[in-house]
Amino acid sequence: MSKVTTELLLERAVPRSTRLRKIETLNLSKLQLKTGDLEPRLFSRLRHLQNLDLSDNALDRLPANLSLPGLRILNCSNNQLEDVTALKQFPLLEELSYENNVYLTTNDDYKVMFLLQNLRLLNGKDITKLANHVRIVNSRELTSKVKAHWEKNFRSQLPEKYSVEHVKFIKKKFLKSAQTHVIYGPSSLSEFTRWRVKMIAEELLAALVGQEENTNLELPDRMEDNEEETPETPREVGDDIAQVTLIPSKRRGNHSAVGSASKRPRSQCNLEEEVVLSPRKSSPSRDDLTPDTPRASNQPAKGAEETHRNGEQLAKGQSHRRSSQLTEEPSQEQDKRGLSISPVKDLDDKDAISLEPLHFLQCHSKGNSREDFKTQLWSCVFEPPLDCGTRKDPVMSTSRTMATCGGESVCLIDCETGIVLKKYKVAAEEFFSVAWTTLTLVTNDGRKKKHNILAAAGRRGIVKLIHVSADFCYGELKAHKKPIATACFSPTCETHLFTASYDKRIGLWDIGVPDCDYNFKASQLMVLEVASIPLRIALVPSCPDQFLLAGCEEGCFAWDIRLDKPQKSRPFEVAFQFPNDEGEETASHRVDGLAFLNKDVVVSKSSKTGSIYLWSWSQSFEAQRKSCQKTLAAVILAELEWSTTDLPYLTLSTCPAAEYVFCGDEKGSVWMYNLSKHTSAWKASKGKCSDNRIAPTQILEWPELRANGELLTEVLINNVVTDPTFTYLVALTGVNIAAIWKKT
């Protein structure tokens, strides 16, 4: 017998009522209700119900015919819902909450925003602007792509005279093809995209063949060809993004000369006060360097010690769009876009590539202040693709979604649209590093599904573990007593996480796999002893289970990390020497940039001012095995020209697939090196370094930006990252701006 009776409904009405049709507010929370307990015939008598609370029950779905025509507020939080499409039966719904339903993801958020045309609050957040984008812009783009796919691949297959069977065959083939090949939006929304593509494709085919097909789904209102998207202001979209003005007409030509710059210490921030991060102060006296030393003229802030439970997060649905990032000042010399050409200094026209500036985001502001141009951004990692079912999802073959960190927040951003998909905040924290891994989670009914987990760490020495698709920070790992400079996951064991800290230790942790209730068990597997503070770490690609390389404040070191050895605490295996400015070999120097170009070639800086070294891991380490010495000279393959600044912590990155090296400088420029012509020669060089230094292929200059009417100057590029296919280039700055370019 159902738990829900007429007597129960009358008793749980607020206020209590004597007639079902008079009830306007009903609280059915914490009754352990299951889907079968919601009897449609009984609920159909609640003709004037406007507010329904079904939270804290055991519902796996909502019946499709509850018949509540006046429902405006619905709370389904803390249930086991797996699908949201039944919500379309409540067309007047304005406020909806379904937090802590583990099976629901961001894709469901977008489905709800499309299905419920009056929805304005989702999980407590205003989603009006994002919902309009989903209903209008997203639908317009997908409709255009679906039509183009039909015209190109299927129109010729539909003859003038056709049978019902022929139509069914074409329909099945077209729907499958469209869902596979029509791509739009971030990879994290691929499920929603396929859902909408199927809907649009069915509508299109029904119109073409003149059939009335019932898809049981509401179809979008078509926009006229001349209808334009309503512009969004920064305040309308969200207070996290400040108003910054790009002036294309004032871009100067190709004259980004490489020169010296005055040394500028970098300040740090604390997330409740000032957010300007710098691991260390640039100072000759190394003994005085501490994580809390100011880097610029800004005063360091005193940080609170308390962290909000679960790591504060932006509820699903809140986002920020392109127009709220940088507004373009009109110019007679520009076309309508004004951003078609990025200011690039091409040093080799043959190898130069074209990069279009897409977005300049200020989404890490302290206290959501538009005046914050001090928060420094440090780490950016693109989300790895997921393996969907038995085949590789083509939509997920390359990711457009990246995680960035700086100040008290971690953001997930879609590079193409500039939408901030999610945002997590932790008071009194300052995030220095983010890293992705993919875990196979088991639900309470025994199903297995892969999910991307994001680890974020920083000043407090704590690693936050975030289940991104569920918008939930499910745990934390108290890894170190001092700040964590960087972290990375093992590419071969998805639960193994390396953390490098200011306590002069590198820890290897097994973070475990959370169960359906997010219970997990983490353990420390190993501690690597470091002579100085580790700044960058990299697992050796040819043997990621055997060796780890670290760039530190006082050198570059390698460790044996094989787990079959008994020692839990291990010293370094070898310290590598590099030439300094005087040409002498030295092992004592700061290495603040470290990455692998391929399985053997290491890229590092900065033992020598104005240069970046490329050296062979295999040849260098082989020498150690033969000599059994702890200190050895690195086998240098080449030297790259770079800025002569002595400002530290402007790190580098690589794109192995494209054989590129990237490094920002103190003037806001990105130095780009295409090394595809050199890699084959290095294999045969046997460590013979050319006397000629390799110049950058091109230098991507920082555009002139205006913030609050003033020109934004002294831009430091702390980090430069590309996605694996080198489609997007992201520069993280010391002025709270994440800049995104796209290769054209």
C-alpha cells in the first residue's frame, strides 16, 4: 500500500488543510518515499499546488503524469533521481532544486533549462541568462549543424517517391549519424548535445517528409534568420567577471622586441584578503624566501584557518559568457568582430600559425570584485576524455574544458564559448595546482561508470577531491603542513597522486576510489626527500612507474619511484648540472620550468638567464648508471632563446603532439617554439649541442586591454597551456586574467 494517502497530504499541507484542492504548499520530505508511492490519481486532485517538497526520500524518478498544472517550486534534493525529462510536465516551474542526486550531471541541468521555459532558479542559483543561451543560441547552432549534416550526407538518399519503410530506414541512419557527428559546446555536455541533436533531427525529418511524429519532447521555437542574441553585461551574467576593454585598433604591429625588464618581486595572496600568489620572492638571499613573502607592492594578507565544508562550489547552471569578459571598443578600422587577428610577432613566416583571441576572463576575483587585478592564476589543465561505453565518443576525442586555479577558487571553463561551467571556492585557501584523473565509480545498484575527478591544492597543504559531474567536493587529503606547489597524477595508476610541497618533500598518495556514499580511504605510499623546495614535477614518459623528475629551488633532481622497493622515504638518485651565465657547470640553481617534449627530451629553465635548455633524459641518466655518481651534467641537445628577465616562476609547457614549447614572459608575451624540424636531428646527435641558439618561431603579444578605462600594463604570464591537439592556447596571468586563443 502506498505511503501517501489523502490523510497524509492534508496533514503535511502548510498550513494544514481540510481539502486537497485548497493545498498550495506541501511538505513530503523525509518520508522514505519511493516512486511508486506517488499515486498520480491522488496527486491530480492537488489542482492548486504551487510548492512541493520531496527532498530526502528514495525517489529514482518522477511519475510522468502527476498532473500538477500550477506547480512553481519543486525540491527533489537528496534522492536517487536518474532522469529529469519527466519534469517537462510542470511547464510553470520557476524554482527547482535537485542537489545531491548522484546520478544527475551538468547534462541534466541543460536538459531542464531547455524543457522548462519559465525556470529561473536552479539549485538556488539564477540561471536566466544561461537558460536563454541554451534555449536560443544553443538550439540555433545545433539546428544549423543538423540541417547542414542532412544536406551534405542524406538529402540525396531520400527519393521523390518513398515508402514508409524507406523513411524509417533513413530516419534511423540519420539519427545515429547526426548524434555521432554533430558537435557543439564543451565535451562535458556531450550527452545533452546528443539528446538535443536527436530531438532536432526528428523534427527536421518529420517536416521534410510531411509526417506528424510525436517525439514526446518539446521542440524549440525557431529563431528568425535576422534575430540576434540578446547581449549580456558582466553584472547580468555574474559578478565574478570584471569589465575589461580590448582595443583592437590600438594594436601595434610586429615589434615585440625581447629585452630586459626590471626585476619585480611577486606578491602572494590569502584567499579571504588579497589574492596575488607567488610561491617565492625573487631575492638573492635564498634563506629569506618563504611562501608568505610578498612578490609585489601589495601587502600580504592574513588568512583565516577555517575551510568551508566540502569546499564551496558554484551550483550547476551558473555561468559566464563571452560578452561579459572583454567588451570590444568600436573602431572604424575593424570589422564587426575586431578580434580576427591576434598581435603576433612572426620570426619565421613559414612556420608561423594564426591565433585568434577568443576570451579574456576575470573569473577568479577575490570576493567577486571587478577591481581585483592582483589575484594571480597559476595552473591550467584540460579535462581528459572519457571512454563512453564500448566505443570512443567522437565528441569527447578532444576536450575544450579546462580547469584553472588562482586565489580562493577553481574554475571549469569551456574554451570555445568562454562559459565558466563550474566554480569552486574555499575560504582562506590559495590554489596553486590542479590535476585530473579518471576513476571508475560503482553506484549503489552495482553499475560502473567512469568519472573525471579533479584534485586542487595550494597554500594550506590540503588536496581537495572534486567529483566534477556531480558538483561535489567529496573529500580532502591533508598531505602536507606547508603549501603544495604542484601536483600530478600517475598516467598508469589513476589513484596515485604526487604532491610537491614547501616542506621539501614530494609525497606519493593513493587517493582510493569513493563508493556510492563517497566514502574513500587514502594512504601515503612514499616520501621523496628534497634538498630544497620542489617547484615543478614530471613523471618520465618512457617509464612513468620508475622515475620522477623535479625542478627545485636549488637544482634539478630525479628519484626512483618503483613501489617494489622497500624504502618508503627515499633520497634523490641524481642531481643534474647545467651551464650557468659564466659557462660553468652548476647543480645549484632554480629550475622553475620543467616538462617533457616527447618520451626523451626534457625542457627546463632557468639555470642561465635568457635561455631554456632541451636535454636528453636517457643519455643523461645512462651516464649516471655507468659512473654511479650522484651529480652529473645533463646532456644538452639545444638551447632556446627566451626573455632575459630574472623574474622567477614564469613556467613553461609543451605540446608533444605538435612538438611545441611555450613560455610566457614579464611583458605579457607568449614565446612559441616549433621544434618539429629539430627532433629527428637530436636523436642522431648523441648529445652534441649546436652552438646556435634556437629562436622562437613566433611571439604572441599581449593585446592592449583597458580595465575601468585604464590601460592594463605589467602583465606577467605565469603559465601557458594548450590542449593536446593544440586547438586552444591559454595564458594565465598575474593580473587575474585567463586569456584564450584559438588556432585558425
